[in-house]
Amino acid sequence: MIEALCKATETDHADTDPHPYGRPRGHTLLHFVMPPLTHTHLRAVNPVARKDSCEHCRLHAVCVPAGLDAGERDEFIGLVFQHKRLAMGERLYRAGEAFTHLYFVKTGAFKSVMMLHDGREQITGFHLAGDSLGIDAIGASTHPSEAVALEDAWVCAVPYQSLMQLSRRAEPVQGYVQSLLSRELVRDQGVMVLLGRMQADERVAAFLINFAQRFKTRGQSPNEFILPMAREDIGNYLGLTLETVSRCLSRLKKAGLIEVNNRQLHILDHAGLEQVIGAGQNHD
């Protein structure tokens, strides 16, 4: 994936056509005994409060595996440790740090960042409430990337070894972990397609549609939302410069597809935005 990121090229030209996008071309959008804590930044939650917190959390259906019986479900919830609140810019973990926990975003948003061999930073993903963090470290002893809070956030932490022990006894947990890994693989493949096959406007349009879908699955409006990241971060993720991202947004706005005010985004025409994907037109 990193090689694909390094080889990705950027295409951007000035806009001359107020309605530059063609018709869609049939493209599909990518869319036990608790071990002692080894992280000093984690704090244990009272078991009663922990269960109550999970039961009433709006992300309960996303984070807790389906198909567990009552005992297995209580045991899974019993694994959860609540992380202290992270301030914007604070790192949940760093590259090279020992991998001991999986994390689930309770509130706020994060970005995953990898350090390239030449010292540059590459953003590899954005994570919203209900998303998992640390999946890319499964199979390794350390984290290959770092997770940085884009805004004030809370996460729930699950000790990985304890989760694996439970998965051997509870088949739904095993399937749950496999689904987390599958999502990570699909996300990586989506990024490679974005960077390898799409023009600048296509990348930005696909990015906005993806976020609209993610907000929708969380019961929020897919039409109006606030992007938690800066445009510079969007450009880093998409393999574009800050200036190119701004010009792409301006073209999409001029075409009547979106309204944008800083990080506040309003999608006016979802179908029209999807037509950008696959149009692949240059702007001379």
C-alpha cells in the first residue's frame, strides 16, 4: 500500500466548464481474568458502570458482536476498558509502540498516520465514532502507524489477547474479528484505487460520498455534516496538494453539487456527485 501511495501522481487543471461532468459510466463506488494493564493511560471502568455504559451507548450495535448468548455478551463487555479523553492532536498510540489493545472510537474522530522512509507523513485513514483502531497491528508486536485525535475524543479499549481467548470459545467473536480485518483490507484496496485510477476531482468526490455514507450509517445526516479534518489532511490522504483540494471543491460547488463553508459541507446533488466518479475529464 505504501508503494502505491508513493507512486500515486496528481492531476489538476484549471476549470473552464461550469458543468464539466458527464453521465455515469456504470462505475460502482467503493464504498476470564483480566490481565494487568500495561498502558498507564488506560483506566479501568467499574464493571456495573461498564455494562450500563455499553448497554446505553448509541454505538452498541456497531461495537458488540451479534449472535452472542447472554453469558458471552457479558464476557465481551467485561473486556472493555474506557480510555481517558484525548484532546485534539493527542496520540492514542505511536508507531513502534507495543500492540496490546484494539480501540473503538466512542466520540470524536482520528487519523491514522504512517512515517515514510524519507521522513514524510502519510495519512492512511480517518476514523469516526464506531470505527476500530489498531487493526493494522494484528499479526505484529508493535503498531505500524500512529492514531492522532482530530478533535476531542473518547475511545474504548479491548485487550487483544483476552479478545482472542474469548474468540476461541465464542464463534461470533471470531467472526467479528475477521470482519474487522476484512474492513481494513477493503479500505486499503479502496485507497489504492483512489490514488491509482482516479483524477483529482474524482478522488475528492469519492471522498465526500464515502463520508456521507459513513455519517448515514451512524444515524446522522448524509447531506449536511462537518468534516473533522483539515483540507491539508484530505490532500495528504488523497495524494493531492492543499491547493488542488481547494480547487476541486470550488469546481464541485460551481457545478451546483455541493455547498462548502470551511469544514461545513452540504451535498446538494448526490446523483450528480456520483457522476463525477468515472467521468475522468481533465480541466484545461
